[in-house]
Amino acid sequence: MFSLSKGNDSWTLRFEVGPLRRFGAIGAGLAGLAVAGFQVSEGRSAVALIAGAAAGVGVLGYWLLSDAATTVIFDLKRRQLEIGSERPWFGKPRVYAFADVTALNAVNRSGETVDSWEAVVELNDGSRIKLGREAEGSNERIRSYLTEIRHATGIAGS
């Protein structure tokens, strides 16, 4: 879920996964481990079942971490933005001048079961930084936030 807070010289866009979604994913991972444990107790091949459960939990963990909280601080006075993320592979917060940002967009991501909108910062060097994702039904909030930010900063987008 996205939120936008505005100060005089600084705006903060924050993305956090809702608690129900996080608890649901954790519950599914624990249920997978419980099923694997039950299958092992029934005499099935322990190695195959545990490896399958571990792979499932690994994929689930990656999915949860890829939606970790992200914060973008738009410093209107200094004309720069700072992106920080709790994803372990993201590293330290990154600072970019507004001139280094090509676009700030909400991109439609169609999946097999659900469509979603992903907020993305596109940089002049061609790299993209994913800020977070909203389900199709709640996309108007992120799109309106990005429109406000683009007007205040002069960053391009669609």
C-alpha cells in the first residue's frame, strides 16, 4: 500500500505490504512445511519432500522480500530524490538528482490471475528501480500520487 506525505520542501512516498497479505504468505509457507512434515511421517521420501518444501519456502521468501518496504524522499529544494528499500539486495539508500531521472511511472503488470500496477523510477542510464505494486482495483491512488509528484518535481512520466 502506498502513502504520500508532504512537507514544505520534502515529499515522502512510502510503499509497505499490508499485514493481511504478509500473514497470508507466511501462513502458506508454514502450511507447506507442515504438509512436508506430515508426508515424511507417512513414510514418503524425506529428501524429496523436504527439498520441495524448502524450494517452495525459498520462492515464497524471495517474493515477500521483493515487496519489502520502500521509501522515496523527494527533496524539492535540493532537486533530488533518495530511494531506500528494506530489500536485502538493495543496499544503502541511493540519491539521484531530478535531472538523472528519465521518468516516474505506474506500469501495468498483467499476470495469469491478477493484474497490478507497479510504480517504477526510470533512470537516464536505462536502469529501473521498482518502488512497489498495487492491485488493479487500487491503482488510482498510486497513479494520482505519481501525477502529483511529477507536477511538483518536473520529472517526466505517463
